Amino acid sequence: MLVAADKFKGSLTAVEVAERVVAGLRRVRPDLEAEALPVADGGDGTVAAAVAAGFERHEVRVTGPLGDEVTAAYALRDGTAVVEMAEASGLQRLPEGVFAPLTASTYGSGALLRAALDAGARTIVFGVGGSATTDGGAGMLAALGARFLTASGEQVGPGGAALAELASADLSGLDPRLRSVGFVLASDVDNPLTGPKGAAAVYGPQKGASPEDVARLDAALAHYAKVLDASALAASPGAGAAGGIGFGALLVGARFRPGIEVMLDVLGFASALERADLVITGEGALDEQTLHGKAPAGVAAAARAAGKDVVAVCGRLALPPEVLGRAGIRRAYALTDLEPDVAVCIAEAGALLERTGERIARDYLT
């Protein structure tokens, strides 16, 4: 038995999800051999998943999205670093109810990358998602040595809106180690930097951007790409990930890959899968978004390719059985089947997951 589930956002970490499911399974089958492999798709929770898989956690003081100092973490093992931009520049770093769509910066994410380089990383998996920012990765690049100047020669201010004032960019001071490491951009989205499917238009509203803010940010990002003579790169898949930090990563040589594919490789999923007869995956909500690069879909695809059965756990289920089947998921167990009140599901997710584990054990292990 392999439990390879993502977090239940706002309720349980991926590690806690696995622990609760296994506890429920063992109530029915005390002798069960169960392996937990918490997974993530590059967004928030990616470092925690790596640490659960045996990576060493490293903490660094860096600049948060609003310019204040925060403690952020990355994971390191055998020269491979897993860096999660949300640790430094994510929505989780904003005070509750506070947004800064025009001025939030990714500077701290660049500092986190630099710390991984200082620690000797030869390969960097850069998981992006859950960002509070829409600055095209300009802050990150500045932390790595780039200079972005106004017409008067002053440093451009933080955030995406300030990029409208960009007159020149000097990338000659970028950390030379970036050219010698394997740099992977791991994301569950493939949006371009600008336009109707770009970083500002699609994700800006989630970060507090009004329609006027979205238009302003999109124009500023287009101008930024033009000054950098990288408009073609801005149209690349993944350039719009996490407020455009994907564009900044691609600019310095990162290779874009779907986040869950990268993380399954890094976490050793293939070898764990060989030992399993049944795979349990899941996340807080199984819906249309799940099918577009989220962790359960990636786990199910890999397990199906290996001929293994997959079931899923979730808080809320919004996919019909035939769609789940096409995704490689034989059956999904929702917490709302046990408790229809969503607020109660969130508050008591752990206990409900244990009961769900019992249901799975009775259905598949007896």
C-alpha cells in the first residue's frame, strides 16, 4: 500500500494526510504494510514533501513579498535542492486580508535560490505556485545580481507595476553559478507571461488585483519583456507561472517541466510504486483543476502506466466517475460523504480521513 497524497489546503499537510489515512487503514488491517510518500506539485508544501522524503531542511532569513524579513526554508540532499518560491514570496507570507498586487516582490525567492547555491546545490528544482507576486521574477533576478534601472538611472521599485518605469536592464552581474547548475522550473501551470491567459489576467485577481490593476500589470510585464528583448520567451509555456517568476527563471536557463512529474522523480516515487499493490492519492478538492497538472492526476497517471490500481481521498469531489476513470482513478472517497457540512469537514479533516481509511481498507483489503 502506498499513500501518495497532496495536502488538504487550509486543513492538513500532505504528511498529516498520509498519517491519518494509514491510521484508518490499520484499524481494519493492523498488520498492513503501508508506505507514506507525501507529494506536491511545486506549489506550497513542496519543501515539506521533500523533507518527508529524506531531504534536509535548511532555513534562511530572506525578504518577504512586502519587504519585511521572514524565515524561509529549502530542502537539500546529495547536491539537489528543492526551493519553493511560496516559502519566501507566497500568499502565505501576507497578513490575513492584506494584498499587494502592484508592489509585492519576489526578491526573497532569489535570495533563497542564492542560499541553495551557497550550500553547494548542483541541481535546483524550483517549485513555483501560491505566489503573492506579479513582478515577472524581476525581484528574484535582482537578488541574483541583475540591475533594473529607470531612465534616471535609479533602481526600479519593487513589484510588477514599477516595471512600467523600466528603461534598461543589466544582467551581467547575475550569479555565474546559475550557468553551471541544472535548473528546473517545476510548475503545474503553463501560462505565458502576458495576454488574456497571462500571469496578471488569470491569477492577478487571486492576489487582490482589480481589473484596472490587471491591465496595468499586464502592460508593465509586456514592457519588461520588451526591454529585456525576450518577448518570444515571454510566450513560452510556464513563463506566466507564479506571477511571472517562471519568465525570470527561464531567462536564466531554467528548463520547464510539469511540477508533479519533477517532484515524483525527486521523491523516489517510481521505486515506492514498485513495492505497492494499491496507491492512495488525493488533495483537498478533486475538480477540473486536478486534471490540469495537479498532484493526484500525476500520481494516477504514473501508477496506471505501471498497472497499479489507484483510489483517491478528498475533502470535496466535483468529478463524475467516468472522468475519474479516464484520469486513472478507480474510485474517490470524499469527506463530504461522511460529513456534508464543509466547515466541519475542514475542522475535523483528520478524524474524517481516518474513517475514510477504514472504508478503503474494507473495500479493498478484506
